[in-house]
Amino acid sequence: MESIADSLDFDGGWRALYAANRGAIGADPDNISAGQTLTTPVGTEAGNGTK
């Protein structure tokens, strides 16, 4: 999550990105599958839908 949030310059870092995607990811923020789509909350610097 950290490298994804960093590459997007995501406001709030990996914790905010995880919070926005916890339902899709589950309890472990390191459990992201290849090809999985994450959303970025609208209103954030990187928040323009899905990535």
C-alpha cells in the first residue's frame, strides 16, 4: 500500500488509501492481489476515481 500511495502522491498516505479500500482488501493491508482495482476518495489530491 505504501508504494502505491507514494506513487500517487496520495494525501494521507497508505493508511488513507487502505481506509478507502478496506472493504475490498480486508483486514490485512498487505493482502492486495495483482490486478485488483483500488479506489481513491474524490476530493483528495489523487482522488479522481479508480486507479
